Amino acid sequence: MTERPFASVIIPNYNGERFLPTCLDALRAQDYPADRFEVIVVDDASRDGSLALLERVYPEVRVVALSRNRGLAAACNAGAAVARGDALVMLNNDTEAEPGWLAALMDVLATHPEVGAVASKMLLFDRRDVLHSAGDMYGRDGIPRNRGVWERDEGQYDADHRVFGGCGGAVAYRRTAWNEAGGFDEQLFMYLEDVDLAWRLRLLGWEAWFAPEARVYHHLSATGGGVLASYYTGRNTLWVLMRDVPGPILRRHWPVMLRAQLRIAWDALRAWRGEAARARLRGQIAGLLGAPRMLAQRGGLQARRRVPVRSLEELLV
């Protein structure tokens, strides 16, 4: 195993004052040598006391304060722009990492040079034996999924290390892979920015790996969720399909992809009185309206593909 990389843990924060102490205290308790990682909090124009808390209690943390709210993708990119690490580790502010979390992620990068992204084992904060994600999956119907979500963790995924990508709430990227792919796409603002990057890394030939020893506990949708999640998921699911998925896969599976989107729209119409359902429909409409822009970007992205389509299709569920 080569030397484990210097890591930059990047935490996007928006009005997360109540969560930051748990998150940052857990990073102070990491087994990884303190001189081998840094912590960067990117404050996305919070209106609470986040910045004052960081200055008062966590002087070791590097703070990037954005003057306006630019969204999670842009906040992560801003952190990566100033990071010193060979590994860029994205971590939600509403998490608590176990002491061995960072070391487990870095061990994978040190051992597997072909790996560009390492997924954590994410578990529910208040039910710590229940999985939120054992890595990301991508369906043949064009719908991304969290592997193992809501299942009781009995080690059923611990031997299966190859995944499609990592959930952006707790994922490590090799800097060379991140730079080559271009980081998160700020057009997406938030939600599915990790799935989009997973596709771009896969097209370039980078592998993604699941590190079961990298355990982190996560409050669900503490900053986003609800209407926000419904809108951006509805929109960005379509944008990822339009831009990232290779043509042969689209041509082979378009009927099931279309049925999936129609089913989502129908379910939202049936629940029309719900604000989240209406937001999901608005997101789908916005996704379709953005189609010309996504399709215009598609050619340049697909031209960079270095791997056979068959190898990508084998990853789909």
C-alpha cells in the first residue's frame, strides 16, 4: 500500500449551527493523523450563528464564507478550490463519523489507484443499525438509488465493494479524478450532483468503491428535503439522463425510462394537494424545458468516454 493521501474534508453548511458541533467533534476524534488532513467548512450564506460558532469553538477549521447562497454543488466546489489535499472528502454537516471513518476511506485510495471515488457506509443517525446508503446504484429505468436504503445493516453489503458511485453526503474523491471530471456541476444546484459526477467519472474510466469500515451516521434531509428535494430531484433526474447516459443505453432502455417518468408524474398528479408532489411535477417540467441546454452539452461529455458501453451497462440495476 502506498502512503495514505493528505485529505481535505469539505463540509458545505447552510444554517447548520445546531449540527456542526456533532460533526466537527467527530472529526477531532478521527484515528487518522491530525497532520494528514484538514477540515474546510464552506458556509453558503447562512443566516444563523454558524460563522460565529466556528470562530469561537473551532479555530482549526478553515472557513470559506460565500456572500450569497449558491447551492450545495457550488459550495463543495468552492471548498475543493482552496483545498490542499490529494483526496477531497465531501461530508454533510448533519453527520457524525466514527473514529475510523477517514482512515478507511484513505486506505482504499492508497490501495487501489484505479479508484476515483470511495463511498462511505451511511446509517441513520437515530437508528444506527439501519442503512441509508452502501453506495449509489443507477437503474436501467434511469432512476438513481441508494444501495441498501432502509435495510437493517447485517453486513450484507460488506463484501461487495464495487459500486456505481458514492452518496455525496460522505464520499471521498481522488483529486486527480475530481479535476479530470470537473467536480460537481453547479447547474444542478443540489441533489443528484453526486450521481452526475459518478457518471462522468465512469465515462472517463474511474472506478468507484464501497468502504464498509467507513461508517457515518446521518440525519436525513436536515438542510434540504421536502419541497426542495422534490423539485431538484425531479429536474436533475432528467438532466442526468439527457446528458450523461450513453446513447446505446438510452436506445436500449428508453421504454422503461419513459414509463418510470410517467409513473412519477402520475403519482404526483394523484397527490396533487401535496406541496411536494406539485414540486416534483414542476421539477419534471423544468427538466424538459432545460433539455436543449443539456443536449447541447451532451456531445462534448460523451466524446470523452474511454470505456466500452457494455462495461457501463453492466453496472446498472
